[in-house]
Amino acid sequence: MNAGEVSKIALARVDVAKMRMAASCQLNWSPFVIGPMTLRAGLFYTGVEVLNDLPAKILRFVFSKLDTALIELVANNMRVLVNEVLVTRVAVGTVIADPFFNGLGNWTTSNTTSGATATVAGGVATLTCIPVGGLSQIQQTISIAGADQGKEHAIRLVVTQGPVVFRVGSAVGGSDLIPQTTLDTGTHSLAFTPSGANATIQIESTDAWSKTLTQCSIEAAGTMVLPTPWATGDLTNIRYDQSGDIIFIACYGQLAAQDRAPRRPFVVGRGLRFKRRAIQRPAGHRGELHARQLLRQHYADLGRPWFQPGHVGCLFRVFSAGQTNQAVLGAQNAFGAAGAGDGGWRWRP
């Protein structure tokens, strides 16, 4: 019955094959374009009104049978509903000093290695790391009052040139509050629940091109609203598709690149992609032992962690970019890419 409803007059046209799969009345049924018909989806007023009563487009997020959400798009704004309730942020007294990077001296750059730069001034945080094996990083430890411990907090980050690596831990170098994740260009809202009196925010990059941010602040109380590039007239032209935790969104008439609406954190067991170089001259050249040796070496020389709890069950790709490369080395035991026949080279002071 996928032909839908037709006039009673047309039902007599049994000579037309499509008419044999039509009906004069399909009450509470919705036909598929190809195949059968199905029960119409239920309608129920949940008490949630569209933002400012503006024209809206609703996108479905279905990760599993019990893990679903709705994304509400209106002119230049987005909200998220889970179990028919808007995602909201509670009021907390926690603050991030110098949230708009005016250079007030609250962000530290002490972990930035030689040859790399990390600057906070003029409303922009800039991370640049030209040396291979180096690091450009800013960090800040914030205080959590006793009344706010155990409450969900959220951090809003605006990345104007990404990607950057971000994590939050209850101690310096930790990632137990927000696991290490890569944030691309855009506005992000990431939630965490501190149990102690401190939390350390760390933002870093190991890429040679500059990464920039303009905001890192605690979200204000109220409904989470994120900016989007689509005006009211664009909503009918939006097309989307979902892959795991990410919804890919495209809009006809928009010259900008395809947008993404990712849900974080990543689900344990799913593959994570990292732009990292695990470069070492191994004892062997094949098999599982070789890959493990490469991964363990990465960042070990610099004293920074590599494996995270979310890596369990993930896939890692180990490969060489080529045989002839040129790079600036900026730290002890930093390695260059493998050369022709020499198995690679490294610098020691």
C-alpha cells in the first residue's frame, strides 16, 4: 500500500498497476516510497516550544534503540532535546579566568617546548608548533567551590582555526573529567562533573600551522544553544545523514563546506583518529609487536601520556608518509621520518 491516497474515482482504474496499491483513505498510516506502509508516528505535545516560535527544522539523532535525540534548528541557532527535554546547563559559581584570551596572565604556557609558541593576547589564543616532537600548549587550573562539586559543569570553546586537542583533568596532565579529544573549527559545549576542588584545562597542538581560539568559558545557566550558519530560508534546503556520533549536514545554496554536529564524548570501543607521529626505529618490522612498540614510544620521550581509557577496542593505523622527508626537531628523542635504507634518524643533544 505504498501508493498512498487517491480519489475514489481513480480506484476503478484497475488497469493501472499502481492503483492496485492505493487507497481512498489511509488513516494513521504512512506509506514508504518503495515497499510497505507503516503506522504514523505518534504526536504529543511535550510542553517544549520552538525557540522564539521561529520556523524550525527537526533532525533525528538515532545512535541505538535507547539512545536517541532531536536537534532543533532555527535561524542561526541549534538546540538539542533528549527524552523530550532540552539539554540545559545548571548554575555554578565556577569561573575560568580570562575566558576571552585578553592576555591577563591566567593561562600558562610552561609546557610549550622549544621552537613552538603559545600566545594569549588581543582576544585570541594562538598555538603553533613547527618542530617535530614538540608541543604548543596553554593550560589553566580552576577552583571548584564545595557547593559546586558534584554538579555538572560545561565549557564553551570557540575554535576559529582548528583542530586543537582538549582535555580536562582533576590534576595537571589528567583527562579523567573530559577525555582527550580533538575539536575542529566551530563552537563546542562539553560537560563534566568535578568531584574535587580543582580542574585543569589543557588545550594543545602539535601541528606546524597556527591554531586559534577566541573563547573558553563556563557555560551560563539555561538551555544550551549553539550557533549555526543557516538562516530561516536555508532550513528547507538542509540535508543530513548520520554516521555514529556525528551528523553531517549540507545546505543547498551555502558556499561553506559541509558542517558537522558531533556528539561527545566518543563511545568506548569506537575508532578514534589522531594526528600523531609514533616514530621509532623498531626491533622488528611486522606484526602486532611492531605496532605496539611504535605507539608506546610516542610521547614517552616527552613524558606525556598517550593511551587513554577510551582507547580500549579502538583501531590504530601505523604507516610511513614516505622515504624522504625534512623536518625541524625540537626535543630530545624526537624522530624524523624513515629515510631510504637507514631506518630513520633522530636527534640527541
